[in-house]
Amino acid sequence: MDLTIVVVLQLIALIYGATMIYQQRPSVIAFAGDRFEVIPSSHFNRDTFNSPLFSDKQLTYPLLTYALPAQTKEEKSKFLLENVIYQKMSERYRPLDPYIPLLKEKSLDFDKLIAQTEQDKKKLNTFKQKHQQQLPLLLLFILEGTTHDAAIIAIHSEDGHFVDYLDVNPWKLYQTRS
């Protein structure tokens, strides 16, 4: 009887843990303002997601999207007053392609990433060597995760597809030179 209770409790814990991990997997990486944010499955509402806007090629997961900010004065007021987090609203997700010119304006400059530690220097050099040919075509952005503070995500400037990410703290590395 004791062994049965232990086994049942262990199974319940296993099922609960697996469910939590499944719900926290990244479903969407949404561009909002000046950075990308990871949206876990638990915050992604598939019922309100406007999938006809996306081609089959774009519907890979995690989905890379542009989160449409408030468009009118009324909407801006409502979002501000009600503290709406529009990047978590799946009905506001759009394909990245039409927004590439805006993304180019917001992109980080790779040359302004200044390593503070040897480990960061090594990561930057490895990234640079790996993407030497593509570097002029890459757009770099801060990527805010759910468990990791931040990293840098690289997307291609022509079609907005994911290229790579750089596991460094952008708050420490990105500096404006005078």
C-alpha cells in the first residue's frame, strides 16, 4: 500500500512537471518596440491568432512575428490606461517581411558590441567568424526570454528569417561610442 501511494504521487508530480515544461516552451518570438520577446505557449492564444496572414513557410515554431502596436489615438490611450501588453496579444501578430524597413532602423550595430570579459570576447569572435559573409545582412536585436535575462538574436535583413542568437548580456555589451 505504501509503495502504491509513493508511485501514484511520483506519477502525479511527473505529469505536473511535464505539463509545466510544455506550457513554458517558446511559441512566439515577437518584435515589440525595439526588441524581440519570447512568448511561451501559456500566453499564446491560438484561437485569436490570425494565421491566414502567414504563409506555410512562415508558420514554423517558435513563430517569428511583428507585434502590431496601437494604431490610433484611442487605441494608444486604451493600451496606456489599461496597461495592455500588446506583444502578448496573438491577434496583433503579423509576418516580419513588411516591417523589415522598420526593423532595420531599430537594429543594433555589431561594431558597438564591446566585450567586457574574455568569455564575451570569445563569443563575439566566434559569432563574427561564423557569420562573416552574412554580417552586413544581419539585423541584431535584444531578445528577452522568460527565464534568461536577455541575449541577442540575429535575423536576415532580406526576409526576416532567424539566423542565430548570441548568448551574451546586451545590457553590458552594447555601448554608444562618442
